[in-house]
Amino acid sequence: MPLYTFLCNTCEKEVSLFLSLKELRRNKACPECRGSDLTGPLENEASRSGNDNQVACSLSKKS
């Protein structure tokens, strides 16, 4: 699954989510604040900005 980076407009953190294409089309939530106001996915250069507020998370359920 690809890693997508979003900006949470609620807590202002950059978050990275492992999402399938199906999950990418659904509503996503910030893993830090559970806010649903996400901007993105961001470009790769933006995700390598050295932002210390970056969080990685997977929304997939393990079976």
C-alpha cells in the first residue's frame, strides 16, 4: 500500500497514512486528533520538509 502524506488543518500536523486506493477515496481522520479536515495528499517534496510534527499511521485492519 502506498504511503500518503496529509496536512491536518485541525492540529496542524503533517500525517502519513498507508492507504489503498479504496481507502484514499473514503473520509480519512488524523491519527493524532481524529480531525477529518485533511489537506492532501501532499507532494513528495512537501512531505520531506523536515517537519517534526509528522505522524505515520495505517488504517488497514490486520487479519
